[in-house]
Amino acid sequence: MTLQLFDTATREQRDFVPVTPGRVGMYICGLTTQGAPHIGHLRFAVAFDVLRRWLVRGHGYDVTLVRNVTDIDDKILRKAAESDEEWWALSYRNERYTSEALDLLGVLPATYEPRATGHVPEMVELIDLLVERGHAYPAADGSGDVYFDVRSWADYGELSHQGLDDMVAAEDADPRGKRDPRDFALWKGRKAEEPATANWPTPYGEGRPGWHLECSAMARKYLGDTFDIHGGGIDLRFPHHENEQAQSRAAGLDFAHYWLHNGWVTVKGEKMGKSLGNALEVQQLVQEHDPLTVRYFLTAAHYRSMIEYHPGSLEEAGAAVERIAGFLRRALPGQAVVEADPAVELPADFAASMDDDLGVAGALAVIHEAVRAGNTALDEGGREEAAEIAATVVAMTDVLGINPLAGTWGGAGGSREAELTDALDALVQLQVEARAKARAARDFETADQIRDALTAAGITIEDTPRGARWTLGRKDH
């Protein structure tokens, strides 16, 4: 089957054909480390983690994934000044918070995570190319700024499908040295109020890199002049990705062949953000909800759609996770950790959904249908059939990064809730056995008392041909 991906540049779904057969180079814009991450920040990482897993598991590609760290920019310097600390200390602390959050959500480590501050020579080399080709110029006001000349590049605006005259002015530098208000900064000259440690010497004067230049230089360094996929949040399409593509291609680089963009996490229709007061930091969220539940919530919607968060969102995700985990614990008793077997064949419907621009909703439907079939097999005594189905469920959930029995989540369902469920199961089974003995002795009054007590506690007993089965229902009030 052919993987198709929606390319933002062409605004259509395209067959994915890598530059080099069997290999995929992917660059993802990472976070700017001005603060601790919330789930809106990390949606991109989860979305492209699923893509990476599918490229590997579904198509056998060798994937090189580069996810940068923007560790110097205006926001970082401003936050550091407000808190009266060194900018590099603030940046590194938040970089560590981000890494911890990504690990909590089961995002596979990038092949490499370059920091912007470590790649100034590569940035200067790119500026030199642009100046030589007539697409960039040092500001005439002596500020040390260097700008990209947007009118010199006829294809500027092709990624975001805008005409130049319809664009807003670039606000990333003082406009006094610009030829056109839309020209954007490649290099920012040193400012008296900024710390000396935030500046690097270059032929254009001391200063620091512009945001857009950073990513072009780092992508080229590790993936070459041309690579397969560039990804990031939809809010980065313009101006960041537009400027990346323009400066890279103006420098003679082929750059990315496919552009993929994920949607936001929203609250009451607005993008989640700290400035709006609706952000949910990952480290705080996982104190109330299992990390696997948060991962499921971020994974379940199509990557290009918006995810609307509401108070019951994580409860719904948790219930879905428990349905999968509960079946796997029943089908694979005594196996605390079960990793995916690469030899297990994935269902055709699952693969077709994933090949259709990562159709996660359809893939999840296949998973939950398999869970239902597996539970039915167990109820009818088909343990071998259920075990085979469980292996397939593990393989499918691994593609999405939500295998409840994976070591990532601690195994055995992956949560404290799973441990509590196991303990509850042992206690309920004692009551179920006592009820069965009472019924066998025709002591129906005692049997009914046991059932009523369990019902009052929120335990639903279902009598099946294979014996009684319990589920956690709603507690009577």
C-alpha cells in the first residue's frame, strides 16, 4: 500500500516517495525554551511521533528525525530579564522540563536535537550565500542587522499561498534598516540592553541569529540540502516556515519535499496558551491523570484537526485506555510488560487508515473492534484466539504509542489505576465466588445480598455461560 500525506505546500494529499529509497529525513520545529511546556505545546511532538512510528513499522523506512531546540530568542531574553537570571540558565531548565514531558508522553527520542546556539557558523555560511546571490543585505544603519530581501525571491509566499502585498510587516526586528517592511531578520545586531553572552562575533558584526535562519541551518547540517518532511504546528506555517523555505531555496537548497502541519489544542475554541490562562502544563496534568491517558487524548484526533479540551476530555480518554488495558490483562494474564512483536501482521483496515494521511480515528476503531472481539472470545472460552487478538492489539497500539503494556508506561496496563483494578479484581472475585456458592446451595437470599452490595458499590455483575463477569459501572446514590 502507498502512504499518502497531505502536503501544505500543494494543498493536496500526495503519495509519499522518499528522496532516498528506504530512508526518510524529517525535521520538526521544536520548542522555544522560554517556559515549561503545556499539552498544547507538545501536540506536535505526539503527532509526528505517530508518523515516525508508522514510517518505521508500516513501511520499513530508516527514519532520521531532527527536532531542534530554539534556545536563544527575544522571548527567552525577555523572560530571563523579568526573573533576573541568566538567559542560558532559564533556557536550559526549560529544555530539561520539555525533555521530561516528552518522555512522560512516550514520545520516542529524536535522532538528534541540535541547539540553535551551537550552529552559528552554519548560519553565517547561509547568510553569506544569500548575500552573494543578492537575496540578503546588511542594514545600512550600522545596526549589524542582516535582512532577507523578500522582493528578490519571486516565489515568496508559495507555502502559505499569499501574495506579498497582502502580508503584514515582519515584526522580528526594528524596521528602520529594512528596504521593505516585510523583510525579515537573518541576523540581529547586538543591542546595548542585552547581555554580552547573547551575542556571537560574525563578519556582519556581533549579534545573534534570527529565528527563521536557525532552522534552515540546522536542517541543512543534519539532513542535507534536500530532505523529505518538514513538520510543525499550523501556526508556524507563516511566517516561520514560509521564511525557512524562501531563504533555503534562495540559497540554492532544494529543502523539504513535503510540509506537514498539525492543528492546535483549543479551549472554548481558542488556542491553548499561557497568555490566555488556559494552559495545562504536562508535569501538573500527570499528577491528576495517567500519562498514557494524556497521550491517548493527544493521539486520538487526526493530526491536522483541532483538539478541543473540556473538563471531561481526559476522563473519556482514560475510559478508552482502560477498555484496551482491561482486555490485554484478561487475555495475557501474568504478563506485566508486553512489547510489540514486529512479526505480527497488522490488520488491512488499520494499515489502510494509517496510509490515508495518518487516519488515527479509523485505526482506533479497528483497535476497539479487536478488543470487543477479544473479550467475546474470552467469554466463550477461546483463550488462544484471544491471545492472538491481544498480540495484534499490542502491535496496533504500539504504532500509536499507546500500548498499555509497554515498558514506557510501567507495564500491567501502565498506570496506578491498573494496579488498583487488579487489587479490586481480587476482592470482587472473592465475592463472586461466595455468590456462586450461595446460588449452588440455593441460598438465593444471600446471593442477592452479595449482588446488591456489589451494585451499590458500582460493580456490575453479568452472568455468562462461562460464569460471572464483573465491570465497573456507576455507583448508585
